[in-house]
Amino acid sequence: MSSPNELPPAIFLDPWLTAEGDGLKALSQTIAERVERQISSNLSQSARRDAISRRGLVVENLVANLAIMHLSPHLENRDLLAVATAKTKATRYDREDYPKRLLSGVVLAMEELGLLIRHPYAFRERSTTVAPTPDFAATIDRQRVKLSDIGRALGAETIWLNARTGEISFADRTPLKCRIEYQDTEETILLRDQMERINAYLNQSGFRFDGEHQGPVCLRRMFLLRSLSDPHSFNLSGRLFGGWWQELRSDRRHRITIGGERITDLDFQGAFCQLMYVHLTGKPFPGDPYAIEGLEDHRGGAKLAMLTLLSRRGDLKRLSPELKAALPRGWTAKRLMDAFTRHHPALRDAIGKDYGVELMATESRIMVELLLTLKARGIGAMPLHDGVQCAASSGGLVAEAMQEVTERVLSVALPVVEKPVVGQEWGYKEAA
């Protein structure tokens, strides 16, 4: 058995996935029947029928999760599925009709049938994780299961609220968070309605990878409280997560099409830094915010450094492993602080003040407003945190909408640029 530290990161079980296509339905039914034969029961006939139905739901959901993990291009080399089997009180984030207490037994039965490889729960290190056996993965392929065969039950929560616990991750020194149960208000109902409209629009926008549908889209907004004791509010972070294109490697994005067209990747130039400048000075930075002396060939490192400096509390005293790897050899926290404050003296007093989650809230508000604007105009676009991917023929219209929305939200239009997509040639470069 592998030790916990030797296992790659897992993706979390999505209890809302279902089998829709005939091939996946047939595979789920066959496995459910095998699971029932594996699990003996002394229940009455009516109780047994109920148990079979509920176990069948769990089997179908597990098979759908394993299929999407096996087939999705953005989950390449990620073949562990985390299945939390602990008995916990149901919250607004849970699927009400999902018989979670049956999950552990179904996982064990599927392991005994040679369908799963199971890695048991490790205290404070990981949930129970499973992976399809090579034979089961081959069965998914033989059944010609496609991502379009995977559906989604209605009702998943799209407005999430987390809180910092006050503890720090030992691995990367980031604040640990926990999920918060909250009561609905007019604000949360409005936020949820926006996401329902956005998700419906995204699912009708003709997104494809290598010409294949990639399964149902259900984005969620992730809000944050700085402390467990803070009143429940939805004015920090709020970024959109859950789109398969958000995790796709950049060198594979040229294989995306929207409505049959290649994509254009449009970005608010230096969005994070620009939002800080607008907040402090009322206008964007006049130039490239990431043209930091000494980091000309490490633009990714400059962007990560800006995010780090504006998102932390207190001075930066040491580089995280991720940031250190993104910077030139020999750079220290002090050298980084000095380089940034020389290029951005106006931001000197903003560093270390935990502005990041406030900037993300503004960024996400802009993105929601942009998506609703594009929906109204019938233009499909894939949201990233600080930009969108759209069909090439819509690039000019989308860039104009991006500037229009930022002017409406910020009273100033942010510059929009086109980012190169590896494997494509480009014409459009910058919005007027």
C-alpha cells in the first residue's frame, strides 16, 4: 500500500453526476447488479427493493465520476477520486437524495469485484480515495462511453461560503478554510439566480474539445470570510470555479472550439494590479504592470508575486516554494519587495494588507456582469478569472463588452489584450 505522501492529488466526488447515455446507463446497471450480488441482505422484499434503488444511485454516480475522470482532457494524469465516507450532518452543499451512508459499502464491493483500487482514509492527510482498475478503465472504453453520456442532477449549490480557520497549511503556508452553512437572504437568492442563468447559457454555447462535448457545466462562486467569527457576507473573493477549460493545460487550449470555431483568448491586461490602482488612485497603471526589472523573462513569476504581495498579511519574509520556482535563481523576498516597490511606488502601502480577496470580489463581479451581458447578446464565452475565451469571430464584440462592463462597474475601462493560444495564429491584438 502506498504511503499517503506518495499519492498524487485527488479530485473530489461530485454527487450530482448521473448516467444519461445508453452506454453509460448499461454499464452502471451491470455494475449495480454485480454489487447487489456481492452484498448479502436479510431485508424484507420491499426494504430490499428500496435499498437496491438507493445503492443503484450510488453506483451510477461513482461510475459517472470515474468515467469523467478517465475521459476528461483537463484531468490528465489525475486518476484518484476522493470519496468522503464519514457520517456527517447534511448541509446545503449536499445532495438531499444521495444515500451517503451506503457509499462505503458500495466502494468496498466494487473493490472486491476488481473495479476499484482503494486507498484508505489517513488521519489529517486525505479522505478515502479510489481509482479505476486498468480493466475497469478498459471497459469504459469498450462501451464507447463519451463525456456527453454524463448528465447532472438539478439542485447543486452554486453559492459557496468558506471561512479561514486561523490555522496555516504546513505545506505551503496558506490559510486553511472550512465550509460555512448559511441562511439565504435576498442577496444570496439573487447571486444564485445569476449563476443559474450563467450555467444554462454556458451549457448551450457549443463548447467542445477535439469536437467532443465535455459534460455538463456547473460553475459555482466561492466567497470567503476572513474569520470564523465574521458575520456571514458575500463581499470577499467570489471567483467562479468548476469549468473544465479552467484547468486545461495552456498548450491544449487550441483544441477547444466554440460553435465550431477556434477560440480567441481575451484578457484584462494586468487585471489584479490594475484593480488595485483603480481602488487607490481611480485610474489604471499607465503601462505594463508586470514589466518588473529583472523579471523580464519571468512574467509568470511577476504575476504570481503581485498576487502574493497583495494577498498576504504582513511583509513577505520568505518565498513560498511555488513563488521561488517561478523567479530567477538567487531571488529573495527582500529583492522581490524592493523590485516591486520601485516599479509600483503607489502600491507600497497596499502590500501585506490582505487586499487580494477584495480585488477578487471586484474581479468576479465584473466577470458575472460580463457573462450576463454576453448572454443577452447571444455570444458564448468561457470565463477565466481575469478574462474569457470566445469564438474568434466574436473577439472584437467581446473585447468591447469587456471594456463596457469595466467602465460600468469601475467608472473606468480596463485595457483588454489578446493572449496567444499555442498552436494558433492571431489577428486581433488589442481593443481600441
